[in-house]
Amino acid sequence: MKLLRYGPAGSEKPGLLDEQGQIRDLSAYIADVSGPALTSDALARLRELDPTSLPVVQGTPQKDMRLGACVAGVGKFIAIGLNYADHAAEAGMEVPVEPIVFTKWNSCIAGPDDDLHLPEGSTNTDWEVELGIVIGDGGRNIPVDQALDRVAGYCLINDISERDWQINHGPTWDKGKGYDGFGPIGPWMVTRDEIPDPQNLRLWLEVDGKMRQDGTTKTMIFGVAELVAYCSRLGTLHPGDLITTGTPPGVGMGQKPPVYLRAGQVMRLGIDGLGEQTQRVIAG
């Protein structure tokens, strides 16, 4: 299934994308695409529905119908740094021996095609296409061999980063990662049964039509199962929590010389089977 949220910002409704690319309204069955709807039991009930019996929502998603972040009420937005060896190399940093974990503030979450407003005075805002994990049943101290069973699904995330504040204002990365709009999520969450191998997905990002990132999740240092298990050792994972898993090479910081986003530019990014995002860059 492809679950999504549609409508104006702050008034989104839950929906399902059918095989014809139409949105079907799920409001009669779930309050939102959020924790209670993402457990294995809740998803099993949704799978029993006949999509053709659900009301059709007029409009074409991502054209004349805005989509919100595909998951609502996110409790934890956990991020993993330097999780691709070739990205660590372009950043001039050593390959980590354990996952580098930081957080993105929930207020950064945005729809997949919402405009990105640069932070006031920013000159170092960068892009990062990433595979997102949406937690289903969750838990604490999850064994690696059970970790994928705790995943509700996967989504596309742009881990937008302000590099000056990430690197030059103290030792924590969070400062440069949590600005408003720095976490576009979606367009939809694809349930894990439709993504049999999350370690075999192409992910890419272009700026103004120029390909900047073109990689594969095969080269992740720590795979999805390892990351879910590791993060569950640090705190209980709850349904609807997000883990964004790192980015392949090609970020602006890694260019020689570095290249950062400017007002008027357009980012477009995607992951196999998980859809695409488009964000216009607006002056702060």
C-alpha cells in the first residue's frame, strides 16, 4: 500500500494511492496516517479494504492536489550521519565504526513539494536525498533479525542541512538540521511488503536539472535492520517514529568548490518505488 496525506497544510486528510494513481479517502477508517494506523494489526486491517470501494479524491496528487508529509504526529525524527562510505570520503571524515545519530526537530517536517524558505542569512544550505524508515510496532532492544518486522514502511526524505550551523557553531549537528522546512517527507509511505529489499534501491537528486546525487542503498555502511536495532537500544521506538538513514555522495558541501542552494533554484529527488519530491528554493 501507498499511504499519504492530502490537502492544505494543517488540514491534511488520510488517503491511499490506488493502482491508477488516484487518491482514495481513508477518513472513514483512520483518523490520520500516524502511529495508531501504522502497527502491523492496523495495516492488516487497511489491506483488507477494497480500494475501489473508497471515495475518490478529485485532483491529481503533486499536480493540482497538495500532499502533506506522509506521516503525522511523528514522535521521534532520528537521523543517521555519514552512512555511505563514499559520502564520508567527500566530506573528509573517517568512516564511522558505529552509527552517528542526531535528531531533526519535528517542526522541520514539510510536505514533499512544499517550498523551501532559506533560513535568514543562510549561505550554506545543502541537499541530502535519503531513505526514510517509518516504524510500525516498534519496541526496545530489538534484535537485528527481528528489526525489519518492526518497520511499517519506507519513504523519501530530503535531509536539508545548513552546513555553517551544523559544523561551525559547536559540536552538535542538530543546530543545522532542524530549521523549518528542512524535512520534506513523502510523497507517500510504501508499506514494507512492497519493498522486499531496502538495500537495493536507487536514490538520486538534481538541482536545476543537473544530477548531483546518484547512488544506491547497497553502499550504506549500516543497513536498515542494523539501524532500527541500534536506535532501539537508545530509546523505545514507537509507531510513527522516523529514521532517516544517510545520504550518498554528491552533496553541495562535497563539491570542489562547495556549491550551496540559492533562491530561485529547484530541487528534484526520488527513490525507486517511493516516488519523487520537488522543492523550490525561496529567499529567507
